[in-house]
Amino acid sequence: QVDRYLYALRLSDDVLLDVMARFQAEMVKGLGRDTNPTATVKMLPSFVRSLPDGSEKGDFLAVDLGGSQFRAHQVKVFDDGRQSSQLESKFYPTPKEVTQGNSTELFDYVADCLLDFMETKNLKHKKLPLGFTFSFPCKQTKLEEGVLLAWTKHFKVRGVQDTDVVASLRRALQKHKANVDVLALVNDTVGTMMTCGYDDQRCEVGLIIGTGTNACYMEEMRHIDLVEGDEGRMCINTEWGAFGDDGALDDLRTDFDRELDLGSLNPGKQLFEKMISSLYLGELVRLILLKMTKDGLLFNGKVSTALLTKGKIEMKHVSAMEKYKEGLSNTKEILMELSLFPSEEDCVAVQHVCTIVSFRSANLCAAALAAILTRLRENKKLLRMRTTVGIDGGLYKTHPQYAKRLHRVVRRLVPTCDVRFLLSVSGSGKGAAMVTAVAHRLAAQRSHIDATLAPFLLSLGTLREVRNKMRTELEYGLKRETQANATVKMLPTYVCGTPDGTEKGKFLALDLGGTNFRVLLVKIKSGRRRSVQMYNKIFAIPLEIMQGTGEELFDHIVQCIADFLEYMGIKGARLPLGFTFSFPCRQASIDKGTLLGWTKGFKATDCEGEDVVDMLREAIRRRNEFDLDIVAVVNDTVGTMMTCGYEDPNCEIGLIAGTGSNVCYMEDMKNIETVEGNEGKMCINTEWGAFGDNGCIDNIRTKYDKEVDEGSLNPGKQRYEKMTSGMYLGEIVRQILIDLTKQGLLFRGHISESLRKRGIFETKFLSQIESDRLALLQVRRILQQLGLDSTCEDSIIVKEVCGVVSQRAARLCGAGLAAIVEKKRENRGVERLQITVGVDGTLYKLHPHFSRVLRETVKELAPQCDVTFMLSEDGSGKGAALITAVAKRLHNVGQK
């Protein structure tokens, strides 16, 4: 008969899994901007973005308002490597006239108590940061700002709801002349998580099961629609007590639950809390016992005054009656005190009722907690997760069976999570101090990081200066008297025309410019169905060849050509050849190129100052297997322009933004003083990578640029390229990361062996890390591959460093390009210029933001130019073949 009354309170695992699914759906609803207004589980952002990392230190104050007592704390946090702290507290009663009075009285009382505490601790002369634990649902827009949504736990202070409680506290402290800086507003649940998080860095869930109940956890920012930004994590205060206020739990609520709710201070609200928190469980037991007595099942049907008096049975009675080791003696004693005269059967039945009521509480709490743990595991994309739940509250601490039951049910519902439950010994007050300590640390870190990265954030004025200096250097390179000393060499290419569609025939092309070497056979058809067909093979160039002798390098190139001709079955054919050679050359004609200096990691000896076409011809002669007609030597930038020019006749600029950085463009012959003749145009290979080698951009070079330059193969040379090209960006990032680690702002101040290795941080990692679709979890995985064990906060900083370095590269590149498009506009003498830039290079193609930032910068710095960017699909090899075809066409026209 007793079980009949309690049947609805027993919940099977299937029911609990269903509750878990319902709670997960409510969490998603609460996190969404559009669905949050109607969600019962409000998922309030706490603006706590980081857990303690052990480097916090200093003296902090905390005040704790939310229970039957008000508490003031002083917390000393020691940076002694052992993560130790010291807590001193004083407790003050919260009288009914304060908890049921008005706003001024409440905050004056808080300020008075705090001043009294500071007096007793001799702290009045110090200005200390303070954390305010306010254990009621608040809507926060900052860490130090929170608007009270509703009172709970018997508090009913007038004039506080819908106001910022931190502003009210600050006013009261000012009035009392308290020398305190309120840095953080914290819910007690968040405080519990932070207290436990200081001792165990796996702790990312906080749980309160006491007078009230609530949970918080660290959520991914990308899922929190209510807050701007998607980097990192933020603690979400679920305010789960209101779960079911929309009727979602009506099928599980009993008549006793409904009766209890109707008699409460807030009918229809906090329904989940009323089913599981200690404030209500004693009353639930009373209602069940009253009904059973009236039905003649208990106490011979005699209804005592105690059973009729609301609140007469408290949680402490329920806990005491469930001490099974003491048999029925406790139960009998408590019932006698309540003027009930039980038989032994009555004692057994009452004990059974207490057990079922508290067991249901633990079951429901476990189901909601299991939903949070499952979400955490899914966020991390883990099959199995180890985590810690920080826990506080009288029900959990004092009830003899509660903790054991909760642990058991949670582990049953989420077998994929290895959960440690860590009791918060120092309570939420220490947690508020820890939130304040973390906020203090993050603010100090932020200012150091901002100072480190500030030199990379170039203003529009600075970029205009760069554009103007580039323009000056372009002019120097074109003039006969200044060309010898110019850093931007403005090399004539003797490419005097772009494709007109009549080119045709078979051509060979070679493409040398990086660690790979390509040989291509290009078939060009003209006429209405004009087309370009290409066949190519890629060959690696080993480091020992790149940095060996010139003879070895060119013998290797000819070996690759021989392999390709054999592969294509055309070894006997004497085909015209275009040679894309992506290094600065001075040309005296289209088929002569003298190497000025190696770049991009090449160091082959006996090449600088030599004609590379002659070196290639000699290597072919040495092999003595085939002969080729070398028509043109071409820079990759020129090849890119020609490839795009074949598709778009408006393309008169070529840009490479990859391992190296360079630009070419069609210049009016009359402006090129280093070449005879004033008619027509010629493509100029700017070799702008050397811009700044004369010190003209030293004002924007950072100490990291100087370190990268000094450690390179060509110190003092190609300075602009070292700030804008893929070969160096990763190394700049590495230098910054080392500096931030030395400052203790990254990787807990530990420089790993891998971070010490030059070149370990490749530019491809920048592209991966900066991808918008990449969660921080994946950023951490990339860093782990590099041997860098990072926290979530470390990953955010690394992503930010990558962002400023690549953005500066794109903006500098844009400033240089703006100088060229403006020069083209002036050359044409037009008000508005329409022009196409042919682009190639991995940085432009693969980096998620480089191309956009480059385009935006050109638009800002050359507003009278409408620039179209066209990606070179087939690279500079096709361009070399087209240049060869154009040169052949122009040669034939000349002969005619």
C-alpha cells in the first residue's frame, strides 16, 4: 500500500534517459538567440572565459550573498608552483528585514559587513580587487555587470529586480568610502567550479545541490548565440531550477509536487528545483505522510499538528531518518519530537518515504548532469572523456546516501565519461576570489599581448606611407641614373606583348622557383576553338642540389627534362622552350637572363652573375642527348600575368603571393630609361621583395622581423618579402610565440624543444589555424602535432598571433600593389582605371583571409582603380609557353 503512494516517484533508467534528452533540447534552446526568450533553462553567459591555470597570485576579497548567512572572505593566492591559497572568512546573519526589505538596506548591509571584515583584517588601507558571489539568476553583459532576473530562495528585496546589482554594490561601497575594486560578479555555482578548478584543472562543471540547485559548465563560444565572438569558451550558468516551468516535466510531477508548488512563494516557477532541492524535500515528505495518515496507513490515522504545519518536517529530519546504520531509532526519535507516536511499521514506512523522495532527487539531478557531460564530450569530439565536477551544497554534503546515489546514477547514464566528483571545501566565496584572480591575470596578460602585437597593426596612414615609398622606389628602378642603387630593380623582361589569340603550336616549358621543378608540354590551338592543353611532370629538387654547385643544379634540371621527354615519347623533337626562372635576373633580351642573387632558400654556387640560359644550354650539351630551342627566360610573375592575359586582355599585372612575393606589370616604354626605344610597352619584373633593403621601411619592422632576417640565408636582403611571403610568416609567428612564452603568457612559460626549432612553424599551419570553420579543439591538435601542449586559452592567443602576422602581410602586399595600379592609372591618364591582376601563389590561394584583406587594402589605398583579381589556374608554366608562343609570333611578324 505504501508503494502505491510512491510508485510515481520511482524513475527507471529509460525515464531518466528521456529526461536527459529533454534537458539537452532545453540547453540548445537556451543557447540560441531566437529561442532563448521562450526557453525555461536560460543558459546565462557568465563572462568567465578561463579556468585558473596556477599562475594566479595576489590578495583578493570576496563577498557571498545567497544563503541564510552573508559571508566575507580574504583569499591569498600564492604563485609558489604548488597552487596554494589561504582563505579567511567571517560570517554575518542575513536578517529577515534585509532579505525582505528594500535595495538600499540590502546593499548598505553588505557594505557595512565588508567594512567590518576589512577592519578586523586590517585591510582598510589597501585597494583590493573584489569578487561578488550573488547566488540568484542574473543576466550578465560583462564579468562585472549583472541584472537580477528574479529572486529565489526566500529573498524578496524590493527595487533590485531588473537592475544592475554590481552598480548598486559600488554605490553602497562608495557611500561607505570602502577602498575596493569590484571586478567580477559570480553565481555560487560558477564559484564552486572555479574553487575546484584551482585544485583540479580538469574541473569544467560546477554543481550546487542544497537549499537551491543549479549547474554551470564551460561551453564553446561558437555555440553561444547570446554573446559576440566564437573564440574560446565561456562558463554558462544553466539556471536549471526552472527546467519544466513550461510543462516539460508535467508527466513526472505528482499530485504532491503540485500541492507543494501551490503553497510556495513562487507558484509555477522553479519546478525542477522544487523536485530536487533540500528547501522542498522535507515539505514533500510531510505532504506524503499527511495523505497516508489521512488514508489510515500511518499513526492509526491520527493527524497531528506537526503533519498539518507547513515546513515542520525539514531536510535535516529526512537526512537523519535515512541513517540506516542506526536502524529505526533516529526515525522514531524524530517522529516522537514531532508529537507523532509511531509503531515499528510506521517507522519503516516513513524511512521508506524519505528514501524514495531523496532518491528521486538524486536521479533527476543525475539525468540533467548527464546531459551536460554528454554535451561537453560531444563538443570535444571525444569517444571517451575524463572530467571533474566541482560540487557544493548541504544536501550533497550532509545527506548520508545522496552523494553515493548521484555518482552511481551518473556513471550508469554516461558510461563514456570518467567523472570525478570534487567537493568544494572552501565554498563559492573562494571561487569568487578565483574568478577575480583569473580576471586580474587575464587583464594583465591582455595588456602584455596587446603591447607585443601592436607593431603589427598598421594604420591606414602607415600603409599610405608604404604605398608612397614603394612608388618612389619604382621610379628609382626605372631611371637610368638611379637604377644601379635602387632596391626595387624594375628589371626589363623583353616581353613586349600579351597573347592575341593567334598563337599556336607545341612548346616545352620549365618551371623552377621552389623545392619542386616542373617540366610541361603545352599544345596551343588558335582560331574559334582556341585552347591550351598541358601535360606536366613534377620533380623534387633535393636540398643538397639547391645548395650545391651550379653545375649540379643544371645537370639535375636536364636529367628531369630527359625523363619527361622519354615519358612523353618526344625525345627527338626540337621544340621551342620557355624557361620560368623565378629568381631576380637582369635581362639583355628575352632569351638572356643574368642571375642577380638567389632567394627562397637556393644557394647553388657559381650562378650569381651568370646567364642562366647559357648554363642550361651547356648542361644540355654536356648530356648530348637532345637539343632544344630556348626562346624565352621568364619570371614566374610574368608567366602568371601571361596565363591570365590569355583569358582576359585587361590583365596587365602579375602578382605572386606564395613562398616568395613579387609583382610585374606592363610599363610604357617611354618610362623605362634602362632600355632603348619609346614605342609600345614592356613587362617590368619589379623584384619588389627587396623593397626596404635600403632601410626605408625600418620604422615598421619589428624585433621579430629582425630576428627572422638575421637567421635567414640572406641577412639584410629581401626585407619586404620577409614580411609578406609564405616562406617567412611561420617563422615570424614562432619568434612571437617564443617571446610570449618567455613572458609567461603562453604554454605556462615552458618553451618546448620543438618550438626552439627554426622553421618548425610552417606557413601552412597559419592557414589551417586561421580557418573560420576550425574549432579551437582542432587548433590544439595542430599545436600538439608540433609538440606544443596548449590549453584552450593558449590556442586563442596562437590564433590571434597568426591572424595579426598574416593580416599585416596582406595589408603590406596591398599597399605595394596600390602603388602599381595608381602608376598604371597615371600612365593611361584616366580618371578611373579598370584593370585585372593575375595572381598565383599558395598564400593567396590557400590562406582563408589573405586574398580578402589584400583586395580590401588595394581598394582603400587606390580608390580610383577598379581592380579585378584573377586566379592563375595553371600557374607560371603555361605562362612561359604562352610567352614563347607570343615571342615566336612577334619574331615571325618582324621577319615578314
